[in-house]
Amino acid sequence: MVSSLKRTYGSGIREASTYLGQNYLVVDSAAVMDVLNILRQEQEFDYCVDITAAHYPQREKQFDLIWILYSFSKNERVRVKTQLGDGESLPTSTSIWPTANWLEREVFDMFGITFEGHPDLKRILLPDGWKGHPLRKDYGIIQQDKEWVQINLGIESGQ
Amino acid sequence: MLDYIKSYLDMNATPGQAGNFFWATVYIFVVFGGVSVAVMAMNWLERKALAHFQIRLGPMRVGPHGLLQPIADALKLLTKEDIIPAQADKFVFWIAPLIILCASFTVYIVIPFGPTHAITDLNIGILFMLGVSSLSVLGVVMAGWASNSHYPLIGALRSSAQMVSYEVAMGLAVVSAVLMTSLNKTGTGTLSMIGIVQAQQAQQTWFLFKFFPLGFIAFVVFAIAMVAETNRAPFDLPEAESELTAGFHTEYSGLRWSLFMLGEYAAMIAVSSIAVTLWLGGWMRPFPHLLAGETWDLVFSLFPGFTFLALAVFCFIGVARMPKHPYFRVQTIGLAGFGIVLGLIGLTLFAPPVRDRVFDIYWFCIKVAGFMYLYIWYRATFPRYRFDQLMKVGWKVLLPIAVGVLILTAIMGVIW
Amino acid sequence: MTPVATTFFFYFLSGLAVLGGILVITRRNPVHSALALILTLLAVAGLYLMLYAPFVAGVQIILYVGGIMVLFLFVIMLVNLDRAAKEDQFNKQWLVGMIAAAALLGLFMAVYLKGKYMFPIQEAQLPEQSNVQEVALSLYGNYLFAFEIASLLLLVAIIGAVVMAKKRI
Amino acid sequence: MTDPTTYLSHLELGQPDKTFLDSNELIINMGPQHPATHGVLRVILKLDGEKVLGTECVIGYLHRGVEKIAEHRTYTMFNPYVDRMDYVAAVSNGLGYCEAVEKILNVQAPPRANYIRVILAELNRLASHMLWLGTHALDIGAMTPLFYTFRDREEILKIFEKYCGARLTTHAFRIGGCQYETYEGFEDDVKKFLDFVPPKIDEYEELLTTNRIWVERTKGVGYISGDDCIALGVTGPVLRASGVKWDIRKAQPYAAYSDFDFEIPIGQNGDTYDRYIVRMEEMRQSLRIIRQAIERIPEGPIMAKIPKVIKPPVGEIYHSIEAPKGELGYFIVSDGSTQPYRVRVRPPSFVNLQALDLMVRGQLVADVIAVIGTLDIVLGEVDR
């Protein structure tokens, strides 16, 4: 599978390997949508388990965006990973897997990564109007949007 | 005064018919007071019985076995803040619980606890009951609308649709019982509540068993419709807790809310009384003809006394099982006192003049109590219907059956 | 049983009925109007009772108050009438309305003044105890044909309402 | 609180039927304080009379930032936090987390520990399903099953309490195995429980399975097809009730599940009734697994050899288990320090809740309640 993908997208796929028995692909952000489409259409990865991200503030491209996929017919998992800079955005994958709707909203909520063409991209766990994206490394663990708390809850501080 | 008492003992009709204003007033107070007490007792019993269905104990803290719980609840409700939502229509909001309460209490005017034990006897008795109890829909609708909130509004819409549709099946079932009263030599039936029971007496059968299974089917239709009519499980959609929080009385609190509860329970007792009067022989004791004669009369008239004695014994068993701890001393004494009071009432009920005057009331109340138990049983057993299913049951099942039974009863009446 | 304070109750109930009628047309809020109408209907039911017609009174309560008015309220709550409350209450046809009302008043006056000759007063002969039976005998005996015609008419009305309300049957 | 109408503006909602009476649509705010939303779920409903035209879930009222906390705790210290997500199935959460960390450390828990894990996790599945059944039945209006299931769940919690001292948030497992050896009489307790529960499950079924009202309320309600389930990422009993025979315990066995013989119950219709039947059958299968495990439990150590200070090598791992509600996954990124660089929890409730809108469109308000109940969500896990 990996080899066939590599043949088509030789330049886009940076790395395809296995760590502790788990397959993963590292793909250029430009090629990632095509790879995901191929995985869904041709390789029958019909179940999008999770979409998530990780933040590396020291890197130039700060975010790792990770899709975890599963194929019912092959009973196989694969992770697709791409790197993304702050402020960059990706096309949405809701058209490939409808479940990506809420998962992408959560990534947006927690990391501030935007997805183009998402039907309803807004905060999901935090309230609308909250400032900051808590799972970024530069967001402190006890940090909060004091202004929002004061306006909406009528208390000085949530702590 | 003596004249008044004498006039009571000589009375052979209800005070309303006899035009005896003094006793009519006394009866009104006794009946309404009795209903209020019955509602409180019903409240306690429901919580207790439901708890035991569900392997819990129910109220245990206020008084021995929670006997004083209804009083504590009443006090709590009286002292609670009476909230009227800012956007509510104040006048309608204020009058809605009163309408429900009035409607469900007014029907007690014609309920016959015995041949002479009713406030009055109207010759349109059953019609009066159906008419007045149908007024409580108005209260529900007004309460839901006046709250100016979505949940009560949906609750009110549901309940008005439900009560109006079930009234139809209920009315038809009642008509088939009324039809049975005309099966005598003169061929004239009656709508009077006392007349209906007397017709059963004359025909020597409860209408439940008349033209078996016709009477029985009509009774079942009525018994289902009356549960829907009083908004109780499994037809408690208007106040479905899991969907509409509390339905039409979501916004009510304190005293007003308790008026709704009082009205609901009073209405439950009232419709059960209709069922008892129409199909279960009203105040008649079991087997009045099969086991006729002086001896049997005596035996059955001893029942009320024995019932109260049994309750007293129950209390004393409770006293014996109370934990022997100073903390429980007051409760133990209280329970013993309650047992003694019940026992004394029981003994009084053995006295011949009292015995003769109460045994019809007793049999009527016992039959109604059976229905009350059924209400609790339903609530513990059944899930709730969905609204469209409820309507389907009302219009597509109960109504055709009621019409069919009515027609068959009429045919049977002509053939007979 | 002799009637008590007949005159008082007559004026009391008629007063209530008239008051309810006035409230029906003057309240802005349709729900309040409906409630006032219920008051009127109940007062009229009381008047029936005074005429020794308990059956008619009972039917009045069951059908009009318990059934029809509940449906009225049902519809009022379902259909958003906020707009109606803000609109001008008396529209341009008030002149026609006044004329019609005056004509009706004239008719009533004529009946009141000349009624004694047109409808000679006589005591009602219906015995109180068998009121229901008397009504039944009239309806199913003398006026059976008219009664059945009326029921047929109602059936047609129901079917018509269903056809109008439902897009596809 | 924002005006509910703004939430629904983006959705392509149906329009109310234009009839003679030209009825209006109604927007209703269900929750966050509502007796039937199982916590602080807020659902905004657009209704045509009683018919649901569309819904929007507003979640996050219970958000505690579990994933953020993880980045500031060591691997061991974070272990108790996972219990607080799905608090009715805390053992499963702990199992998933411990196995994920073991995987990134590349160690294996010893067989005895695995057996203990399976027994406790299956007991927890029973407890979770019992709680679901009680509340679901209560939502549909049947009060009594709630008390019956709580009575029997109590027995499970007693076993937990005796084993690890806690009833709800158990923190039963440690990275590398189990902290505690089974207490004396553990096997007897579990065997007694195994004999005690089957008649109770029959009792619940007696109350509900053939109850006419129950069947009418659940058959054909909240239908979702197997394909829709897969597309929406719905897992667990909901997926199986739609006819997809997939269970991670069978598909990718973890702990000691490959040693046991059990069935995966599936339904055909994908409605609320089938989900009920599937969960009831799953309870019986869990009993079967526990019985096999308790009979074959091996002797031996309960802790693998792991370093005192857990410092996994740099790398990433995703590990998932079959929690009572569906696939519960942990994605852990390690930077070689004592604290995880990133822990991502893939919560089954969160993803399953997304299917609510599809399942209730065109149904009645009462069905929304039934469907929320049948999805078996725990808001602690949805919001984390």
C-alpha cells in the first residue's frame, strides 16, 4: 500500500514507516488531502477514528496534524501526519468522513487551526467568544480568558 | 340542634334533595375535608407503595414511617416563595390552578357514598360529573399558556388534545352503562348517580358483569380513558418529566403548585368514583343477593370495624419493630398513639347505630381505594406513551371499541 | 323543592352573561376574550338550570365549555396572534356593524314590547324529575327527522373541514 | 446565554408543513439543566409542533481540560485523571491509558494482571450498561428498572471497593500491571455475583422486552444504518445494533481477550429497540467472559518490570480499547521526558453524540429523549 502511494505521490510522502507495530505516513501538507482521498477511496479506510494535532512552538511549522484511520475490511489502522505552520489552513475532510465535522471543530477550538470549507467551524468545547487556544504550548495551564469570565459569569475570576 | 340531629336520623334521601340546608352544609364540609385528607393519605401511600415496588423505603423520617410527611410537605409548600414569571399573564396564571381545583372538587357534590350519603342527587348526575370534570382542561390550557414559556405551552397543548380526545371514548363508555339502567319494566333509565346504583341493585348484578363481556369491555375502556383523563402514568405526557420537565406546571411553585397536585389527586378519586358507581355497584357490599339475609348483612357490616382494627394491629407491629433507642422514643409513642386512635375508631364502628350508617360508605371507599392502588401500580410498571401513540390509542382503539360496545349494548337491551 | 332567590340569581347570571359578552369584544388579548366567552357560556348554563332544564345546562357545559372553547384556546395558542393584538381593534366596517346592531336592538325591543301578545305567558309543564326523558322523547320522537338531518349536516361539516385542512388525504 | 436561534442558522433545516393553520416553528432549548439530558448537555431543537426539524448540540459545560492537564503531569500522575472522564466506566478508561503507556514503553503486563484487568473491565461494562438501562428506561417513563439496576450495580461497586478502595473513580490499574493483588475471597465474591446477576437481567427483560409500550416507544425510533454509523465514526453497541459486527475485543484483542470465547451480539434494524437488545445481550456475554477468566486465572506476578521513573522513548502511539460506549483511544506523543508531550483521548461518547442530529430528524420530541438515552453518552467524557 505504502509503495503504491509512494509511486503516485513520491514527492509528497516524506516518510512511511512503522513504530511499535503501528503504521504511519508523514505527508506534505499540499498532498495530504489527495492522500486521504486515496486512502478512503482505494484503500478502504472507511472509518476516521480521530483527527487531532500537537503543537511544537520551536519548529518553523508549528503544528502536527494527525488523522487516525481504520479500515473495517482489512482490520488495519494507519496514521497520517502532516506539518502545518501557524495561520495556515487545510481543506476540510468532512466530505470524506462526515465524522470529521466535530473532530475538526475541536482541533480548531484547541489549536486554532482552520479548515477551509468546513460547514460550521466554530468553538465546540469552549464557549463562543473565548480568546486563545488552550492546547497550544504557550497557553498556560491556569490561564483563562478573564475578560470573558467577568462579562459572562459576573465573577472576578474562575479560580 | 336536637331537631337537626333527629332530622338526620330520619332522613331517607340526600340532604340536597330533602332541602335540609344544615345537613347539606355539614356534608359539604365533611366531604371536602375528607377528600383533602384522602389526598394527603394518597400522597403518602403512593410514595410508600411506589417505594416498595422499587425496593426502597420511601419517606421514613418525618413521623413514624413518614406518616407526617404529607403534613410537612404541605407546610413546606405553604411557606415557599410564590413565584410568578415576569413575562407571565398574571391574572390567567393566578386563576388557572383555582379552576382546576374548583372543577375537581365540585364533582364531589353528586358522588353517592351511600343511598343517603351524598350532598345531593341531580337527575343529570353523571352528565354533571363529566361536564364539570371536563372544565379542568381549561385550567391546564390556561396554566400552560399563561406561563409564557415553551415547555408549559407544549405540555398544555398535549394535555388539552389528550383530555378532549379521551373524553369522547369515556363518554361513550358511560353511555353504554347508562343504557343498562333502562333495562327494567318501565324502560326508563336514569342519569342520576344514586339511580344508577339502585338500578344495579334492582337488576341484581354489577354492570361490570352485565351482558358479559359487554359491560366488562365498556369498563375497561373507561378505566383506560380515566387514567388518560387524569394525566397519570402511562399517559402522563403533559407532565412528562423526562421530556418537558414538568409540563404545564413547570413555572408554578409553592402553594399554586400544591393546588395543582390537590386537583390532580382529587380528580383521580372522582373518576374512580364514577367507575365504581357505574360498574362496580357503588356502595353495595359484595354478593348482596347471593349471600343475602340478616346474618350475612351482620357479617359484612362488621368489616369496617375489623379493617380499622387490622390497621391498628399493623401499627402495633410497627411499634414492636421500632428500634429500641432513645432517639426513636417519640416516634414509637406517636405510632402507638396512632394505633390506639385507629383501634378506637374500629371499636366505635362496631356499635350498631354507627355500623348501619357507615358500611355503605366503607364499601364505596374500599372500591375507590382499589382504583387508587391501580394508579400507583401503573406508575410503577409502565413506560410512557409517545404523543402520537397516545392519540392512536384514543382514537383508533378505544373509540371504535366504545362505539361497538354501545351499539351491541343497545341491541342486547332490545333483545333482552 | 322550591326555588330560592330566583330574581336575584336571574339578574346575577344575566349580568354575568352580558359582562362576559362585553369583555369578549373589548379585550385585546384573544385568550382573555376566550375566557370571557367561557364566563358567558357558564352564566347561560346557569340560566338554563333556572328554567328547569338541567340536561341542556349540562350539555352546554360539556360541549361548549369543555369541548369547543378548549379547541378555541388550542387554536389561539397554536396560531401566533401577537400581531393581531397590536392591530386596530375596530376596522372600517364599523358603520355597517352599528347599523346591524341597531337593527338587532330594534328587534329585541319589539319582541320585548309586543312579546306578551305574540308569545302568551304560560307556566312550563316539564316535570323536573324526568327532564332528560322528555328531551329524549322530543328529539327521538317528534323531531327525529330534523335531528337526523342536523347530524348529517354536522358530518358533512366534519368531512369538509378535513378536506380543507389536509393537503393530501 | 446566546439566543438559541443563532445556533441553528447554518443548518439546512426542514420547513414546517404548510397547512390550513400555517403553524409556526418553535425553537426549544433543551438543557443544560434538563432531567433527561444525562448531565449538562444542551440541545437546541427546532420543532414543527412536536416534529423535530433539526438539532444542534451545545457541549463543553463540563470541560476540564484533561488533555492540557496531562501535559503537566508525569505519566503516573495522570493515571487517576482518566477515571474522571467516563466516570461510570472508570476501569475501562484506566485500562486504555495503562495499556497505551505500556505500549509506548514497549512492556507487557504479566498474564495474571491481564486477567484481573479483564475481570474488572467486564464488571465495569456490566455496571455501565446497568446504569444506562436504568436511566434510559427512566427517560422513557419506566421508573422501576432504575432502582433494580442500581441495586445490582451496587454489588459490582462493592467488589471494586473491596479490591481497590474506591467505588466510582477506581484507579484500579497501574502502568505495567496492577497495584494490588486480589483480596482474599475475591474469586468467591465474583462467582457469587455471577450466580446472582443472570436472574436479575432476566428480571429487567421481563419488565421491558415484551412490554407493549416499551416496544412501541423504541421500535423504529432513532434509526441509523450501518453505513451511516461508519461514516459518522459511531462505535460500540450503537454500531453493532446497526448490523456491523465489529468489536475491538475481537478485531484487535488487547489484555487477555484473545483467550476467551464470547460472541459479539449484533442487531439488524439499527433502532433503539435493537440497541437495547444488543446491550442486554452484551451484559450476558460479559458474564461469560468473567466466568472463563475467574476459572482460568493464572498465578504469577501482577506487575511487569518497569523503571521507577517512567521515561518513554521519543515516539507516538495510538491504542484503543472497547469501552462500554465504543472505541476509547489514547494517542500519546512522548518527547522522552517524564511528562507526556501530548495526550489525546478519543472519546466514544463525543463522536457518538454527533449522530444525534441524523437520528432524530423527522421524529418527535419524545424520541429525542429516547435517542439521547440510547446513545449512552456520559458528559464527563464528551466534554473532558
